[in-house]
Amino acid sequence: MRPGLRVILLGTGTPNAEPDRSGPSVAVVAGDKVYLVDFGPGVVRRAVAAGLDVTGLDTALVTHLHSDHTAGYPDLVLTPWTLGREKPLRVYGPRGLAAMTGNILAAYAEDVRERLEGPEPANSTGHRVEAREIEPGVVLRDDGIEIEAFGVDHGSWPAFGYKFTAWDRTVVVSGDTAPCALLVEKARGCDLLVHEVYSAAGLEKRPPEWRSYHRKMHTSAVELGEIARKSRPRLLVPYHQLRWGATEEELLGEIRAGYDGEVVSGRDLDVF
């Protein structure tokens, strides 16, 4: 039988430096193939903690270029290579990805030169990166897995959510977004929806300028309950949680006020 999809939350954090939540990263795993959605701080070490072979981390998709979702990029480029990855890293994402990639490779050019020309037994391919700037639509078909990018609402630059369709299940990852009708459409009836969230009650403790920002750029737990009510995933998992003092149960209570389906608060290294 073909392997089914597993989802591992490598990081469920935000720009806030919480010690128990690494930067956002979701691993969608089919057999021994791993597809990363985002690579926040700590991504490679979290992959090791999840039992993944880091030399197999060779395909990633970026939702958008905010630093909390991309600060682990040099780590993803270099660490698996130094441990033996031979395949170039394939990365798919929005406009600006190619420039970011070029700048990172330039920053570490001396590291790469020393590893290749010095005594270290480094291969000559695993540090390379194939950065592909994408538009909405199917971006990858790979061993029975179809991955579709769709636009979400997260400010003035392009930002994507991703939908994974396999023979056994469908998984949707929101990335950062305000409430978005297209996401509701793409997530309708999916098996697993991994969606960002902030606590509506917690937001009231923030300064006015931050309240305005988050309402425009992100999704409250109350709004997420409405999104889930419309899309009816088999399981809803909130990640990228901004709580500002609200407890996990209070956050889930805000979601459940408008949604009676199954919801599990996402934590680092959870497996679904």
C-alpha cells in the first residue's frame, strides 16, 4: 500500500521568543519523503527531535518571507549538507524568494568554499539551492502528492497557503493570513486544517497600534471558529499561536464558541 500522509508540527511559534515553541514549520511526510512548509528558527534541530532524517530535507515551500518563517533558511541550506545531503534543496515560494536565496548563499560563500576546498569530505551538490518563485496553482506533483499554492491575505506582499492532496487525505496549511474566503474554499472538507490564530481576549491587552495591525493581518480565534464552521475540516489544529497571556484552554474556548467540530491545539512535535 502507498504510504499515507503524516503531519508533524516542527514549530508552532511566532516572532515572540517562546522557549517551548520554535519558529513556524510544518513537515508533511509521505513515506520517507518530507515536504516542509516554512522554516522558522530551529527547524533542523526540531526535525531531528521529530525523528526525521535531515539529509532527506530537500524540498520546502515558503508561505511568505517574514523573518519568523524564514530565519531557519541558512540552517536548512547548510546543516543537512554538512551531514551528507547530496541533492540540491528545492524551495518554492513567492516573489522575493530568489533574492533572499542569493543573499543567503553570498553570506555563506566563505563557509562553502572552505568546506569544498579544505580537508572536510563535503560533496559538491548538497549546498546548492533551486529557488522557484511561484504563482497560485499546482506547484508540484511528486510521487502521488499534489501540492497547490493559493493566495491568502497577509499585507501588501504575496503570501500563500498550501493544499496537499494524496490518495488517503487532504491537508491545508494556512500560513499567516487574515480571514480569507479562498482559504475556506480550499479547506472545505479537508482532513486536516493547520491554521494560524490569535486570542481575541489576549489582543485587548495590546497597544492600539498592535490591535489594529493584528486585526488586519491575522485571524482571531473567534474568526477561526467561523472559518472552521464554514469549511468543516475533520480536524482543526491552530498553530502560530499569539495568546498574550490567554491560556490554551481560553484560546480553544474562543474557537469552540462558533465551532462544534474537533479541534486540537498545536504544539511543537505533535504528529497527526
